[in-house]
Amino acid sequence: MIRFDNVTKTYMRGQHPAVENLDIEFSRGEFVFLVGASGSGKSTMMRMVLKEVAPTRGTVYVAGRDLSRIPSWRVPALRRDIGMVFQDFRLLPSKTAYQNIEFALAVIGTPRKVVRRLVPEMLEMVGLEDKGKRLPHELSGGEQQRVAIARAYVNRPTILLADEPTGNLDPSTAEGILELLSEINERGTTVVMATHDQSAVDRMRRRVVEMVGGKVVRDEQDGRYETEGALSVISGNLPDDSAHREEHPLDDVESRDGSGAGQDVSAREDEPASDVLEEELIDEREARLAQEEDAFSEDEDEEGLR
Ligand code: ADP
Ligand code: MG
């Protein structure tokens, strides 16, 4: 579903990479916790999946597709299939809960009839059926995050990325948000959640990927927030990386502009069969959506992806 193939991201020449030689795969339907101190590379990983940030080296695949080969006009279609939730909710402040969810559908040209069915359905799913008319500032933090999750999920994305979604919430509110993400995962969406919420991670016992200084230092099924008895750096500072500075010059200067130029495109040949299957499933889903909603805002030329 999501694969990082030897991915390094260096934002600025001479700086320690934000993510370094990352080789990891998240499968369809998985629930993954990304843990690690601030600055360890969690958000960078998510931004690469959304193609907001291009890797300096290596390849990111989403549903079998090498993101560097997706043309910019196809990026909205990619993002339509990936929901994103943030710590600070990022709702449109002058729009009601209903309108915030509606907006996500309107921008992709969903017919009004479908919108009128889906928005109440989403409000109900997140337990806010009676608060659709509230503006964000008239909602609690937990309620705002529920609206943000409804907005992220209304297009039924195959992937939901949540970047510290409970970071601004009290523990009991956070618990409700976790339950919601868990329910979305049970409905088949792959969920990747960056978090510092130790109790959530320990309670859920899902896959835990721990990052330190841009590298994966732990990848455990049914994991806990911290390895028992280990001296963890999750909530502390990063190890002193000053010794590594200047050790990682950008050897691929061309790709720094984010265009992806200069990347190795031959990797395409190595795609495993399972990814091809996933690609077909996505195409199937897109075809179904197109049929149901019959009005994509742009010309979905499937040839452009192959
Ligand atoms: P996390 O989400 O785990 O806190 P980030 O991915 O945000 O980590 O950051 C990883 C490293 O990359 C940090 O050292 C951070 O300062 C750096 N970084 C992140 N975004 C940028 C950017 N846009 N420009 C330069 N450096 C960045
Ligand atoms: Mg972050």
C-alpha cells in the first residue's frame, strides 16, 4: 500500500537528513503508530506519501505507483485517495461543521445529491449529527477533530494519515478520537498515525514504528510505546547529531527543487505482483466512484498513470 524504498530526504544541503535510507512498507488495512521524538522524521514521511515533499534519494510507492512518476496534474487524484488529519484540526474557521465536510466533496465536483447523503452520514459516524450548524469555534477540540476526521474520510480514502491527531486533546477526548480512527481502520482504510500518546499506543497494541533521527530503530507488531526496560529517546531529545553534519552532502542536487528530476526510474521494473493487484483494486474503486458520482472535476485519463 505504502512503500519507502531506500528513501532519504535532506531539506537543506549539509543538514542531517530528515529521513535516511528508509526501507519500510505499510500494508493495506494496517494500523501503524509512528512514534519518535519531535524532529525524528514522522511528518516528513507523511508529506512524502502525499507528494508534498519529494525524496532526495529513493522511491516512495503508494498503491504500487512510484510517486515521482505521477504527473502534477494527477496529484489531486492521489490526494483524494489519502485522508489527512492534523494536530491543529485545520478546519475552515468561517464554515460550519457541515460545510467543512461538504467542502471536501464540492472541490472534487461531487453531485449535490450525493453530498446531501454523505455529509449527514459522516456527521453521524463521528457522533455530531446535531452539531452540523456549529462553527469550529463553537465546538470543543475533540469535536473539531471529529469534524476533521469526517472531512478526511468522506471520500472513503484507502489511506488515512493522522499527524499527532490527539496532541491537543485531553486523555479521555483522545480516547474517543482513537476509537474513531480504529473504526475507520476496521472499515478497511490503512491508518498511519504519528503520536506521542503513550497510553493510546499501549492500549491498542498495534504495529509500532519508532523513529530516531530519521531512521527506523524499532518496528514491532503488537508493540508498545516504549520497549520495556529500554532507555528510550522517544520523549526526550534527539541524540547529538552534530558529528553527522556535513556527512550527507546531497548527491542528487537536481531533485532538490521537488521536481523529482534525476531520480532512478528503473526501479519500476521491480514492483512486486501484490502491488499490481493493489493498483487494480484502486482503479476499480476509482471507476466505481466515477460511476456513482459521475462528475470528476478533471479528465481522469487513466493512460496518464501507466
Ligand atoms: P517530526 O514530525 O518527527 O517532528 P519532521 O519530519 O517534522 O519530524 O522533521 C524532521 C527533520 O527535518 C527536523 O530536523 C526538521 O527540523 C527538519 N525539517 C522538517 N521540515 C523542514 C523544512 N520544510 N525545511 C527544512 N527542514 C525541515
Ligand atoms: Mg511532526
